Amino acid sequence: MDRDDFITRCKAAVTDSAPTKAVREALAGLVTDRASLANVVGTPERGEVQKLFVSDELTVINVIWAPRMTILPHNHNMWAVIGVYGGREDNIFWRRLKDDPARRIEAAGAKSLGAGDVRALGTD
């Protein structure tokens, strides 16, 4: 599989009746296929965000985290699927405090993902 094949699979998955699940399955197949990974994402050389495909219906990015890199809490405002093909990603999930005029947040859970793991995130 090469990048075009993977993007074609993802574009078809987005039109599925359960798109999050279908994209998750496509990504799960990729992160466990070491031979295809290099054809799709190349060899990581430094921390960066690579846009592999962008359209109104689908965005596919390859995020390469540098060691000990962190990012502030954020909301994707859409569903997303994360696949880890090397290293590890530690996630903290946050929620807004109800009826809080300051709109503060609190930790609501955590999940570590390692090589081969795929996780779907909902819109919220």
C-alpha cells in the first residue's frame, strides 16, 4: 500500500454509514503493516505535523511528536481517529466544569497509546 491507496481507503471510509469505525479500521490496518508505513508516512526525522490529505470531508495528518513534547488541552470539534505507529502517546481527557462562569476544565481520564494502538475520539 502507498499513500494514495491509504487516502483512497480513508475517503471511502468517510462515506460509510459508520465513518469513525471505518476510518479506525483502515488506520488499524496501516499501523500494524510496517512495510506499508514507510510508503505512506515516510521515515520520521523530526517533530512536525505533515498534511497528507485535506478536503472538506477528510483531513489526514501525520503528527511526529518530539521527545517530551506536550500540547495544551484542546477540542478537535469533530471526531478523530489516532493511530500510533511508533513510540507512545499519553492523552489526558478533559471536561468543562458545569455551571462554571470561568469555563474551567478538569481532568476526566487518561489513556496511553503505544505502537499499533488506534483510538477513535468523539466530537466532544
